[in-house]
Amino acid sequence: MATAAGEPRLPIAPGQCTRVRLPVGRYCATVSKRSRRRSRNTPSPRLLPLPPAGDRPSSKPEPERLLLDQIASGGLDPHLTAIADAIDARLELLETINSAKALAMLNVGDRVRFNHHTRPQYLRGVEGVVIELDQRTATVCVHQPVGRFRAGEIRQCPPLLLERLPPAA
């Protein structure tokens, strides 16, 4: 057997994996579950190329690009802990804001469904009714026992885990 380029091809038994060097620098091999889950068509964020110089509006680099370049080059190594703390604080603030918005959209008596972020997973897709709201969480009554929630009442549900359903007809 030979390939289109005239190179001999070795016979491969089913289930055997061989590594073949491709011209682009990638390997053809068995991959992990995590890498299979990633979209094959989307490059990872760190591998995105810069737009060509003619497409950029000005010759000055963007401030966020400068910051990322400084971090990557090690110029900000003494400050990495402070930068990470600031990023964590900002992410926590954004989550608090989104949670408050989601809670403000809920009312006692609303029909809700647990979304795909819910843990434990057996609660995903379970429908219930909001029976109580406090400053940060909701209490949801599901009309049958589910998993460890034998009473049918799930307390302290973060509002970001609940999808509001249209009222029953």
C-alpha cells in the first residue's frame, strides 16, 4: 500500500494507535475526553492570531493587549497575587450582581425549573414552585421527594440555578 505522495503506508490493526506527524505540527492520536469535548473548529483563546497590521485602527497596541503581554513576559511577576485577587473580587461582584438580578425576577408562587448548572445532577430539570424568598436565596417546593430532599422542599437555592417557567394554564 502507498499514500498519494508515494510513501509506503504501514498496515494498522483495528484499535491500534500510531502517532503520525502532520505537516501543520499536530499529531493524529487518541485524545483525552476533555480535549474531545472542546470544539474542534474554535482555536483556544491564547492561540488566536493578531489581526493584520492593516486592519488595526491605529498603530498603538490596545491597553489590555499590553497588560497581557507584560504578564506573559514576566514583567508583572511581583504583582501577580494582587492581580489574581483583584480578578477574583471582580468575578465575585459580577456573580453577586447577576444573582441579585435573578432573585429580583422571582416571586413567591412562580413555577421554576432547575437549570443545567445545578448540583446534585439529579435535580436538573426538576420543576417546582417558589414558596419563600429571602435576601439571597429561594426555597422551592417540588411536589415529590427527589434524592436526599425527602420533604419535597429545597431550601437555600441560589437564584442563578432557577429558570422561571410561564404560568400554568
